[in-house]
Amino acid sequence: MALDKPYLDIPGTTIFDAEQSRRGYGLNQFCMSLMRAENRARFKANERAYLDEWPMSDAQKEAVLARDLNAAIAAGGNIYFLAKIGATDGRSFLQMAASMTGLSEAEYREMMLAGGRVVTSPATSSARQSLAPLTRSGTTAASRGMARVTASVYTSHVPLIGVAMDLGKTHEPYWQPLFAGYEPSRRWFAAHTPDVIFLVTNDHATAFSLDVIPTFAIGAAAEFKPADEGWGPRPVPTVVGHPALAAHIAHSVIQDDFDLTIVNKMEVDHGLTVPLSLLCGQPDAWPCPVIPFLVNVLQYPVPSGRRCFQLGRAIRKAIASYDEPLNVQVWGTGGMSHQLQGPRAGLINKDWDNRFLDRLIDQPAALAQVPHVEYVREAGSEGIELVMWLIARGAMADASGGAKPNVAHRFYHVPASNTAVGHLVLEEQGS
């Protein structure tokens, strides 16, 4: 099925949704730059040269040069961003609005004084039906395959694991047992490489400062560079995103009443790159696009396990409504038990961790009811990261009434640096 976009048939109106935002990112960022006087001066001195500094399409640049606001909006521009161009030109909102209607400034002013534009009748229901099922290519969704979740992967994302790989220490006695435990999953992944990975992780004071703390954030960029976390970026490939699927998921999930922050520019830290390294090794390029999905587990209140589990179900629904035959895996990362701060630093709880794995496999809905305080008391202050595993688990079929998944691999190891390492691979039946 296609996404519900009932606004497509409203005449003379372009809604700035996630897809439009993705399309117009460079254009709107250019507009934002005009908030600085020195940039306005540079733009006015040589408009073409200044536009060429921005990641914009030729059509977007031509729309700006021609001051064709309708074309700019069609190309992903938002009127509040585009208004910065008008302000740079010394034009009022009334003048800009008139330019989009085919009226002169005087005619537009008279129309507004007379009470404004009259609402026109909406398109017929048959017109709506002909619009709604269309995909980006103009074919119907029924004539194409649909995306599907085929597996979920769960793993810790300890930063020192990445360091050990980067420095060639994986065969040292301390590290060898850990990496041996991931060998079955590397073979499994090589045989089941997806088209896209939806990877749930948390930011470690890298992409977000305390100025902005989103509860849930989805990465919708075309690429994500490895972040410098204070000791230089990891020597791993840039992560290629899947902006179209990310925008689709954001649209669907927000319509299902989950409030997401859409991030169009972001660097990614060990929370994303270490899981990729554990299953993919050290390739020149990651084997498939990745959509980062960040959860706040740094500042309380953090989302409950119940909320995360429900969100996973909504993500599965969103993926299943995407009109390309993509094989998608959902990964949940972080944990297991560990505490990095205070007199209890170094806490590990093997029994609790393994009970968590048992329940994640067999009783995920009940596990989702565990309160925050139990995670902190039993698994340490940073053990709260395990709520992110419930997003991946909620994306499996049995969470929505389907068949229970198969366990492809399970592994547990203590310690990796200050952390208990847990790992699980669940496959959908028939995948």
C-alpha cells in the first residue's frame, strides 16, 4: 500500500513533507545562509558562483536565479526558507505571494482586501484514488514488490571493540574469544546481506549536544561520515544512507503518532560503526545502505521499553508499505549490563543479561513492561541502552501477530572493556 497523503489533490498547494524536505535540503540550507550579512553580500555580488557552493540541482539553482518561487517549492523549497531570498531582495511577503499566483502586486492586494482567496472544491474521490497509490516512478505499488523485514540483529557497541579491530588486535588473547563469538554471524550476514539496514543506536554526545536532545531521531541524509569522538574518526567507510526509505518511514511512523526528529546532516559514532564492523569486517565500503535511528538514553526521561516495542511495530508497518522489493534488517544495539560512572562503575550482571536474552526471544511483550529502574538497578546506569533492542524486536512479525522468529545465533561474553557483550540474530520464518 502507498502512504496516506490525502493532501496531494489540494489545488495550488505543495505540502512540505519528509520527502520534500529530503529533496530540498541543499536549497533550504542555502536560504538559511542568507541570515548572515556577509553571505547576503557574497550572494548579491555573484549569485551563480555562490549557488555553486551548495549541493543543489540545476533546476533548484535556476529557480533561485529566476526568483521562480513555484519552481523552487516544487523542487523541495519551503516558503519560510525561501522568504530569506525575498528579504535579501528587499521584497515583502505580499510581493512574494503575488508572484506565485499570476497576479500583479496590486491585484493580489485588492484580493486580500476583499477577503482573500476563496476555497476551491477538492478533487473528486476518483481523482484521489488515482493519485494515492502512485509510486515515485508513476507505477502502481501492486505492480512492484514491497519492502519487508527479514531479520533483526542485536549487539553491544563497545567503542574499544572498534579500536581493537582498527589496530589489528582481534587475535590477541584478550580479544580472540569475543571475535570468535561473532564469526557465525559474519558468515550468516555474508549469506543474508540485506538491501538496507535500519540501525537503532544512541548518540554518545557526538551528533547532539545538550542544546538539542531528541527522544527519537531518524537519519535521512544520503551519507553519514564517521565522527571524531575525541581521538580521531575511525578509519572506516562513510555510511551510505537511504534517504527515500528514511523519509517514507518518518512519514508513516509520525502518522502513527510517534514523534520523530528528522536529521538531514549528521556524523555517526561508535554506536553505529562498531556493530557494522562486527558483522561486516573491514571492507572498503559497507555492503548496503544504512538508516541510523537514534534514541535518547543519555538524559532522563528516556523512552520506556513499552514505547520502544510499540515503535518497532510501527517501523515494521512503515517498511512493509514501501513500494520497492527491499530486504530490510532492523538492528538494535547497545548494552548489555554496564555502568561507566560513580562508585558502582564496572557493574556486570550475567544472570540478568541472560534472562533478558531469554525473554527477548520468547516473551518480548512482557519484557517491554520492565520499568527503567530495573534496568538501572540490575544492569547499571548505561544498561538502559537495552531498551533500544526492543525497537528491533518489535519490528519482527510475531510482535504483530505473526510467526515467531528463528534464532540464528546467540552469544554472550564478559568483558569487553567495561561492558558485558550480548549478541543475537533472529530470522523471520521463510526469509
